[in-house]
Amino acid sequence: MIRLSAFADEISQDLNEQLAVLLSENIHFLDLRSVWNSNVLDLSNEQVQLVKRTLDAHNVGVAAIASPIGKVAIDAPFDAQMQRFERAIALSHIFQTPYIRIFSFYPPRAGHNTMQSAWRDEVIRRLDSMTKRAAEEHLILLHENEKAIYGDTIARCVDLLSSIQNEHLQAAFDPANFIQCEQTPYPDAFEALRPWLHYVHVKDALPDGNVVAAGKGISRWPDILHHLRQDSYDGFLTLEPHLASANQYSGFSGADLFCSASQALQHILQNIGWQYA
């Protein structure tokens, strides 16, 4: 059975408000990205324990550690990223999730006009290193197709995943992000990424890239969900609405717009008769 999750910081930076809205929508998982205006990797040990106790008290689980790993320039020191990556690994164990969301690096700091082929090998080297470390910890890295990183187009996502070809590196499929990169999420991206499609981010977009609730844009969410069901997908559908604002490291919807996005997704699922938890 599929399970619903959400980037709960789209609701609020207050953990209690996040949980109140999630539970009002019958959502019992979250992708932990930020709380109290701190990124998940920057929470103190005391804050982490408070988050854990609060989630346990409300019977809410962590679907994934939604880290910003890989959202730096490819020529930024890799050792610094690996130190933060080790923090993400520690948090995944604390919150008992096998999943860590990652990215595949921005162009070099010297200039965004650098040909991407020039830094492909370094991207693969870094992702391969992180994937091997994840395998040691029995974890799965989820590469998100994000605008302006190396793996933003269909072809480059396939290149990364097929070059590394390790079960500990999978795809977090985000249809709206593909639209913003002038790619067709369904059927093109969906079919290309099927061998690695292990996680799904739920947001939609109009042809101009403006983000809307699932089913309101051109992602073809009913078709995506039908196809996932045919493929016996058994994983998370994670709401990431971005309906009020979005920036490099997060997005925001607020409680009302988040609920609208949640209800849009649940309406599609109910229409096709796909049970979820």
C-alpha cells in the first residue's frame, strides 16, 4: 500500500503546527527538511531528540531525511559535503528511515556557462563515493531532479543512475521540476527513470513553470498514478506543494494551501480507487 508523506515545513516552521495540519489531513509521515528555521542537518542533538520524542508521541514517522547534500557548486570542497553527509546518515538511523534525499551539484562557482560535460566525471565520482558510503550503512540515496543541478534533465538523470548503477542510489521523481527544465514528465521522464523510480514528490506545474497542486498542471498526475499502480509501486507519495513561495533550499505553502494540495492528491487517488495510508 502506498503511503502519504509531506515536506511539513511547507506548512510552518513550528513542529506542533506541522503535525496538527498533517494529522488533520490523515498524513502520518513527513520528509524532514527543516524545523524552527533550521535545516535538518543543522539541528542540535538536543533539538533532534525533541523532534524524535514529539513525532513518536503523535505516531508520525520520518519517510526520508530531506537533506540539501549536493546543492553546492561542483568545485566546492567535497570534504565539507561529506561531513554533512555523515550527519545525514546519523539522522537517518535516529529517525529510522533508509532514505536520504540528495542532489547532483551546481555548475562551478567560476561561471554558470561552463559546459556540463566538463564536470560530469566529478559529479559521478562524488555521487559514487556517497552511494558506496550509504551502502555500508544499508541506506538508499534518492537523487532529486532539481533545476540547474547536473541531473536536471532526463538524459543526465539516466546518465548518472546508469553510470553508478547501484541499488543504493535511486530516483526521487519530481514531475514539476522536469517541467521547469522544459522536459516532459509523463511519459518521457517516467519511462526513462522507471528502473530507478523509488520515490515520488508530488507537485504539478503549468507550462510556464509556475507550481500548482497535483492535477492542475501538465504533469498528467492521474496517468502517473495509474502507471505507478500498474507497476505495483509500494512506497511514498510526498507532497511538496510550493504553492506560496520557493527558494533554493525550501518552499512554503502555509496551512490552507498545503491542505488544498493534499486534498487534490487524495481526490485523484480516491477517483482511481487506489488505497493509501
